[in-house]
Amino acid sequence: MQEKLLTTQQVARYLGVDKFTIYRLVTQKKILAFRVGSQWRFRKALVDAWLMRNSNVHARVEKKAD
């Protein structure tokens, strides 16, 4: 099964932010992406993992485990 790849616009819509926020995250190497020609592509699984790592839900789950 092929993994779903998202465009910058799709990731921005998915996260509810402006596409320039996504570009900034990419240039700061905070979110993983790769180029296809002149466009950025994102693996949905990596976006979801980034979202989980950077959410306060993840921090609460870790605290409960302690």
C-alpha cells in the first residue's frame, strides 16, 4: 500500500494554519518534508507523529505514566 503524500496547502489545512507557517517549520527543520521539483511534499504519518510529539496531550500521557 502506498503512503499518502500531502502538499504544503493540504498540511496547512490539516493543521489549521497558514501555508507560510508550514514553510517556516520546514526551513527551521521542525517538520520533515522533501522536495519534488520545486514543491514540498509531506508524509502524512510523519505529520501525525510530529503533531503528537508537539501536542500537550502527549505531555499529559507521559505524566500519567510516571
